[in-house]
Amino acid sequence: MTASNTGLNRRDFLKAGGMSTLALTLGATGVFSLSGATKSFASTENPTSGFGGYGPLVKDPDGILDLPRGFQYRIISKTGDEMPNGDLVPGALDGMAAFQGPKNTTIIVRNHELGTNAKYPVNGKNPWSKGAAGGTTALVVDSSQNVIDEYVTNSGTIRNCAGGPSTWGTWLTCEETRELGHGFVFEVNPHDPENEMSKTPIRDMGYFSHEACSIDPATGIWYLTEDSSPSFLYRFTPHDRSQKLGSLQKGGILEAAAVDELPSLSASNFSNGQKFGIVWKQVKPERAKEDAKDLGCIQFSRLEGTAFAAGILWFDDTSAGEGRHGRIYRYFPATNTLELFYESASNNDLDMPDNITITPWGDLWIAEDGPGKDRIVGLTPEGKIYPFAENQLNDSEFTGPIFSPDGNTLFVNIQEPGITFAIWGPFARRNSARQRAMGYAAPPANLAPVVSDKLAAFAENQGMSILEAAALERHGMPII
């Protein structure tokens, strides 16, 4: 449905919106926009709370998306479909965020991980690089689940990957490349599409193969992952931490994470008088990867998604560990503590974690990107594991899982052939206490990292958790 069909055209919409309406619900982003066929499963009389999952998946007779009983999906956008302005929906759907819009609307911003040649490119009017096919699009939906608009918000970029939302209602693209002069972060304002800001690289956020980024709302500091091998974990501290439109363009300091020995505040409590922890080493943005390597920063295998919730950064290393099945870490900024939460082995229940999100009720949801049928898998603070969705259409990955501001709808893509879904049903209610609990919960037993008796004893002597010791040991900490 076009804007003219609903009595709200783009100019009126943008004028009515203004930046004051761009309130982002962190950790619970998504939208309810419906413009395609619906698939509904039988409702359950006693929907679960979500604390133990939602039960077994029900086979989809259309062979697209298996979900638990009681949940429904609808295809809201497909690559190659016509947008209101006549352009076609671009391909390679990736990271997404959702923002509250004016007049009860919700806005999705969506990345397109396209290179220089594509069958369905992002056709923008104000591209940064005319030879690049990537960019971002937005979908706007009203309270009656009608698609009001779908339009380009950024163009002329390459391989926009997981990205991440700001606290002030904008989207950071994250180019996953270092070719043809690309490899930057661009900021996109869905209320002012294709403006000069959208084509101005935030150079102090680094020139490297970006993947995802998340902001700590308490400090205004950003954390960024790098999708290359080896890859590094970065943090960007803006000169202006007001968390307002235009603040990132004022520059900042870029650093990479390293393992270091820090003097203990109470050395007598520890056998060797030293406590290992995480320190941050400044790197030059234009040679971030090279500096991080030269400075001895932590070398990860290939970092992917991030999520920040309840004061904790979650991120994953998709091809790390024995068998290259992946790891999930959590980092505590308040204590500079890094923990290895999950380390997959061939007999584990997860394979190659990619995009991640913390649900409104506190579970960690993980999108797989392994061979075969990929799933969205949930982990609970109580240590339970459950599947929520499985791609039956093909072997393509899930990308961009996000929740609506009210927490009632999940939005997610199948990257190829390019489908965006809305999924709703008996989701658990928002629970900030469980979000905090997830940050300190022990991992499910069969996903926890395997540690030796020597490492466990070292952790006890050092006054650190086994998860912290495991993370540091995997990255070169000597065991004394």
C-alpha cells in the first residue's frame, strides 16, 4: 500500500515525525508491518511463559518457517518486490532495527549486504559511491498493520552487515569490507533519508571490516566487532557523549581489547598477587586492524553479532573453538571483565552463532549461520535451551532478529532469496529483572566451556569466575 492510499505522504510523515519521536526501545526492537501472505499455526490454550521455551516446532505445510504452536508469521517484504516509488526491494537482507514513529507508526531500518554488482541493488538518489550496490532501506507501518511506505535511506555503500541502532533513533550501517576505499560506518536517519550525514563516513569509528555495533546507554561508549580473520573487539568513545544527533560526527577515540595483568587492589587475597583482566589500547582509526595486531590485542577467529542489555555486552565468534562451531562471550564494562559463556563442540545444540539479541523477557536469542538448516535458538537464565524458528525454505541464514517496541512482534530476515518476516504469538511479557539475570546466569551445562582442574583451581586462587578464566586462557593467559 502506498502512502497516498492512507492519506499520509512521505513529506507529511517526515514533517510530522521530527527527531523527538525517534525513541528507540533498546534490546527490544522490531515492527509490525504486514503486506504479504500469512501463515498461522493452531493456537495453544496455555501459552508458555517463555522461561522454558515455547515447545516443539510445528512443521510448516508451506515449507518456509517452522515455529512453535500458537505463533504466526507473515512475509512483509521480499527482494524484487516493487516499492511505492517503483524501485525494487534490494537483495541480501541483513541487520535491522526498529523505532517508534509518529501517529502510531513503527519504522524498520534494514541493511543490504551488497557489493558492487547486484541483480537487485539499492537505487538511491544521493549515493556515497556510485559504483556500490549496497545501502539501507526503511519500512513504515501503521497501527493497523498496513505498510505505509518502503524507501531507500542510504546508498552507495558496500556490504552493510549486522550494524546497530543508536539511542537517539538512528542506524549505524557497518560496512564489512576494506576494498575500493570502503570499510566505514555511516549513520542513517530514517526521518531524513539520504541526507548528507548518510553519505559521510564516521572515520574515527575505524577503517576495517565492520560487522556489528552496540552502544552502552549509560556511558555513550560504542562496541564494534570485526568480521575478518583474525578479528578484534573495538570500543569507540565519542568526544561528545551527549547521545544526540550529530554527536558521532565530532569524532572520538578508538581502542581494541587486550588481555593484560593488572595490579590487584587486594593482592594478599591472591596466590600470585596479580589479577588478569581486559585493558583497552588506543589504535589509529585508519589502521585499526594493523595497530591492534601490533599492540598484541586479543585475536578472535571471526566476530559477528552484538547485543547490549542490562549493563552487559554480548558478542559472538562464529568460527572459534574446536571444530570451529563458535563461541559466545559477555563483557562487563563496569569491571573490564570478559567471560566465555558458550563454546560449541560437535555434540552441542548450537552451530556457528551469528546475529544475537536479548529478548524483552530476558532470554538470549541466537541466529545460526552453519551448514544445513539454520535456526533461532534461545538460552534462558535458568539454563534451558530451546529452538524458536527453523528455516525450511533453504540453507540461507537468519539475519537481523529484532523485537517491536512493545515486545509483541519479532522481525527477522532470511538473507537469500531475501524475505522479511513478522512473527507474533504468545511471547512472554517484558521482564527487565530477567534481562539482568541473564547477564549473570551460568550457561547451560552442555554449552559451558570445558575447563581443566588446573584452570578451575587457578580461577579460584585468582578470585575470578571459571567463565572469566576460560575466556582469558583461550586467548593466551598463562596458567600458573
